[in-house]
Amino acid sequence: MREALLYEKLPDSRVRCQTCQWYCAINPGKTGVCHMYENREGVLYNLNYGLASAANVDPIEKKPLFHFHPGTLVYSLGGWGCNFHCADCQNWEIAMAEDVRRVSQEISPENAIKLTERNGCAGIAWTYNEPSMWFEYTLDGAKLAKKEGLYTVYVTNGYLSPEALDTIGPYLEAWRVDVKGFSDEFYQNLAKIKRWRGILEVAERAKNRWNMHVEVVTNIIPTMNDDDIQLEGIARWIHDKLGELTPWHVTRFHPAYNISHLAPTPLATLEKAYRIGKKAGLKFVYLGNVPGHASETTTCPGCAKPVVERRGYETWVTGLAGSCCRYCGANLNFRTAAQGGEKR
């Protein structure tokens, strides 16, 4: 347990958490929406500092990140809790948990870095659940990782507050963000979120202020966010605000949690989303949860040659020179060890 870094003290021993965009006003003895930040006698504490629900060595492509250090391994750490309550949550056992100490493994930031290096990983990712649920822990880990020359990744729902983003911004290199849909009704129905457009603003801030590498994922759920209006809205926003070279992963929904009655996403729907992305001017649209699909491979939009070939989580880097195509020189928006990415 650690005192929270970002909060405001209010009258009568109340506090306002500033870690995410809920900005919860919390009474003494109570927690915020996420259940991971608690007001104890007017002091806000994070309850799961260093308490991991999972620790694994993954291919970076599993996050998914396709244009960020391709072919490398990443040490992946999951915590507990979430500030969303998504009906389709694949990791609901850890996202909806409240009493976590009995089933956690304790991993200090220092040990996390040692395990990253010991397992031959090029970087560390906070993933599986929403990383901001143990924000102070991820910040300490990201600072240590930067000192050791390791890359850092947030796999996030994007609801981090601008204040928190600016705090971790100097130490975080990749922002893999879910944009789940593009309407008030959808976000309210799926995740009980009303002010969802803040997700877009923070993603833009991550890229434009902090020079993070950004990739966007949309899990396409039949009858909920598979209509042309929402898909076109996401594609246009990526193109106009993040740039035409930003990867968009459109992934197959599998029945889970509270919407297990729906069928998996038809391949035809995913391919429709692919066409919508391309029509909007996006150069890189990838189908996810469809192993073996041709879109897994990165093809240079300039010369049409494959530059990074993928089959599932197997990756072959065949045509990159830093961030560019080694055949024609076109910029492909890759972050690699050779290319890097300095903070502005």
C-alpha cells in the first residue's frame, strides 16, 4: 500500500482522486470506482502497489503492438482492478477483484526490472488489467526501466487523467489504447462511461506532447459497435488526429463475461472494418484474433513489399531500416532499437 501521488484534499476528510478521468470524490473509509484507491482518514492510498495478478514473458505482438520493437519479448505485468466495468471483459477475474492481497505475488519495481533482464526481454509492459490501477507502481517501474535502457508500454483503456499522463509521460514509450466504439450510447452500454471522448484527447496528448508510439485497438462486437458510423468515426479520428501511419487493430470479439450470448465477430465484418480504415486513408490496418490472415504482415504502402512478416506471434523482420522501408525508403512509423524515440 502506498499513498497516492495525485489527489486533492477536500473538506471533512474527503479527497478527490486525480489518477483517472472519473476524478472520484471519496469519503473516509471508502474507495473510488476502481476499488483500488481508498480514503483512510483523509489520506488517499493505492491498495495494490506491487501486488501482481500475473507476470509473463510475451511477444510484443501479443499486446498487440506491431510497429514497436517488432520481434522482441516484453515482460508483462498485470495488477488488479479496473475503472471500467465492460460487459465483454476477458480478464474480469482480475479486473473486478476487490480483496487481492491473498492471491497476489509481490513484485517490487526493482525486481520487475531484474526479471525483465533475466528473461531476455527488451522492455516491460503493464497490461492484462488497466495499468492506472497501480499508477504509482508503474511510474516507479518506468523510471527504473528508462535508466536500464528498457522500453516501456501501457496497454490501456485510455481513461488516465491528463495529469497522470504528464507525470509518467517522460518515462513511457508506447501507448496501446483501446478505442472501443465511437458513440455515447455504446460506451454507456458497454462500460458505464459517459465522458469517453477524454480517451481520444489523452491519446492525442500521448502522441503529440510526449512523442509516445500509439497504436489503437477496436474489439468489434456484433450488434454493438460494428456499424459503419462508429467504425468510420474511429478511422477518421485516427487519420486526422494521430496520423495516417498509426496502426489500427480491428479484432474479433469472443463471447465473454456478461455478453457471452453473442456470436464471435464474423470475418466479413472485420474485413469491412479493414476496408473502412483504408478508405479513411490509414496505411496500416490489421485484423486481430484471426491467426494466419494476410493482414498480419506489414506491407510497405510505397513499394508494396512485405517488411515485417507475421504468423500468429511469430515475426520476421525482413525489410526495415530503422523506421523506414529498406527497399524504397518510405517512412513506416516503426519504433526500433536503432530508430528510438526521444521525448520532446
